Amino acid sequence: MTRMRLGTTIAALALALVACNDDNGPSNGGDTGTLTLRLTDAPGEEIESAVIYVSQVYLIPGSEEDGERVVISDTPASYDLLSLQGGVTALLGSEEIPVGSYEQLRMVVDSARVTLVPPVLFDDGTNTALLKVPSGSTSGLKVNLSGPIEIVPGETFWVVDFDVGQSFVFQGPPGGPKSVHFKPVIHATAVDVAGSISGTVTPAEANATLYATVGTDTVATTTADGTTGAYTFAFIAPGDYTVLARATGYDDATLPVSVGDGEDVTGVDFTLVATVVPGSISGTVTPAASAATVYAIVGTDTVTTAAADITTGAYTLANLPPDSYTVLARAVGFQDGTQGPIVVAEGQNVIDINFTLSP
């Protein structure tokens, strides 16, 4: 992993803050700075189009929900987030504001229109749904800030990540009818200290999804390129992360990553291992009343055991990795019964391995 100076967020708002002093609160003496917001995005799985309708963006100086608003933009606009990729941005607004410290950034999102990738449909048989979010069109959606937005002399940039992977929660079978809930998850950090994490996932055809997490909080998500396996988390706040790579049919893989101020951390690479689908061995033990215990053995090691049902004698040795087994049935007052080798292939359920124990 090399260092230089989680790109699956659905939206990044770059805030350029130009200020005249470093007051602890918004200035009442006439000093102002200019706040400019820009929007960018990265793709989301199963989503062909995600349009959000924003009617206002504003700051609140203090921590109180009903604090005085400092409006950055109140011009209604729509943004197709998936068209803003690969560094492409869209202007959200620009406004002079008092210098000082701002504790909250809020976006008033009236609704979102989501179109699914064909041939996946929603429960109503269409591939497009208009979604509302509680309080999104009134008090607005609260952006999780990495720290207060300080309007200071000079120019400061902020980036707000609107994470599509977490914001649009789908329910339903793979490839089948879907229902969706719109629960926006938004993070923000200062661009002048923001870094990035990038690397590759092998095999590329796994189409892995990657998550940058801090504790139990997922800060950003992204998908690896299906041809090259490359991925990037852009606009990552300085700190310590766990990067998780996850793909269907493969075991999860994680790596710890530390990002310093303005660092682009590269070479965070993963080689995923295909998930081994376990098999099983099942059968019966006669007499059932013997209350036998059945053992799956490889060499001299017992891999697992199962108790035979005292009414039917049925047993199942479950979660067996692919291997060649000796199966042993043992009960008090009876001679041991053994069978083998019993070969279990990946995902194979071997049946009718039956025992009749002798006293």
C-alpha cells in the first residue's frame, strides 16, 4: 500500500468557503465569505437512474434543530446523480454568508425518482418509483459532518457524500420484484484535508462492493470495476478505517487503512477466495432407542458430531467441507458401526448412510 496526496458515494457536494476571520460563530460585524456547492456521484448497484429534487440547502450555526438558517440555495433543482461520475460535477449554488463556525448542513430533498436496471421491476410491475423521505422536504436531511464548517480567511472546500448504497434500501429476491425505501445517508468532510483510498479486487469478475467503515458506521461504499477490479473511495476524511470487500460467492475480506490529511492511499488490494459451499451426510441408526451419536472423521480428527433421533434414528452431519470421511455410529451397550470412505463434494448432501448396531 503506497501513500500519495469509499468513490461509491452517490453524491459529493464540494463547498468552497472563502472567509475573512476565524470567529467562533457567524460574524455580526459584516464580514462574509462565499460558499459554493458542487455535486458529483458514483454508480449504485441495481439502479439505472437516481434523480433527487432539492429545493434548499442551508447551514445552522449551532446544534439546535430550530436554529437560524443561513440559506445557501433556495432555487429548486433536480440532479440525476448517476450522470455525475468520474469527476463530473454540477453546481448546486453559491452565496455570501457570515464568517464563523457552522455546526449543521442540511439539504431539503423533496423526493427522489429511482429507475431500476432492466429487467428488474418494482412490486407494481414498473421499473420507476417516486420516493419521499420523512422530514426531507421540511426541516431537511442532516448531513453528518466530520467537524464544524469553519468559515476562515482563504478558501476552504467541503465534500458531502450522499451514499446511494445505503440511501436506497431494496427488498425482494435477486432479479425479482422489488420494494425500496429511501433513507438518505449523507457524510461530509473538508476537501483540503480529505484523502482517498484505492486499489484492486481480484478476480475482477466478482463485481465486488467495497465499504469504508469506522466501527459500525459505514462511511462510504463503492463497486470495483468488473473488468479491471479497480476501485476508489474519494473524499475520505482523515482517520482509521476498515475496508471490507464483499462479493456473492466469495468470502469477505478486510484490511485496516489509515488516511492522513490530504493522503491518497493506494495499493489497498484484495484477492477474494471463493466461498466453499458445505455438504452433509445423513441416514438412520437402528435401533433408534440406542440414542447413538454419529461422528464425521477425517484421519484421526472429528470434524462434527450429530445425535440420532431416539424415535426415528435419523441423523444429519451438517456443514461438512468437501473431503473424504469415515462415519462412526456409537451408542452405549452396542458395538461401534463404521462406514467409509464417504466422499462429500462441495455442496453435496450424501444420504442413506445407515447403520444397524449390534448389542
